Amino acid sequence: MGLSQTELSKVQNVTHEEAYNRIKCYYSDFIKGYNKLNDAEKKEHIFGNGRSCSPNYVNNSTDYISALPKDPKLAESIDLAKNVLCGKLEYAYHDQDKNSVKIAAYAHYIINSFNNGEI
């Protein structure tokens, strides 16, 4: 399920670095909170898409997120966006950050604005 134009329009006129940092910040904070849950709570956690996923899926993204650079090059922003859209970070595609913007909206913005829409 993709995003509506309304969701996509929430991200405009930002640099790839800002979109990258919003994505990175969301996942860093999410993983910290998720790791505080017990095993049963992790299995029952419902993501923004209305589904749960294996705790291993989230755990496997931890190393990737923690290795992300503070100041990304464009290629690193594009790689992060691709992982949100169809990779190891896809589990939170429909989750929203503290600005009520879906994480995928930032990822689509990076891909569309800085990579000619190519995933």
C-alpha cells in the first residue's frame, strides 16, 4: 500500500540531509523504545501499517541504523530511503514521526527529489 498525495505533500523543500536525519532519528528512537519491551510485547507491537512483525526483523536493522553517519552524503541518503521503501527498514513504512509525517514520505521525497524517482 503506497502513500496518498496528502501524505507525500507533507515533505517539501527540505534537503536530503534533513529528510535523512528525520528518518534516522525516528528509527534510533523507535529501536531504543522497542528494545525496552519484553518478548511478548515485541511480538504484539502493531506498526503503522496495522500489522506486527517478527522481533528479528527489527533487531536486524539495529546495526544498520547505528552505523549510519551523522552527516550523510547523497548516496547514503538514497540508500537509507531505499531501505525504508523496500528493505530492512520497511517494517515502519507507515509509522509517523513526532511531526505526524509517515517515515515513507521522507523516503519517497529523497528518491523523487534526488534520485529521479528510481528505487
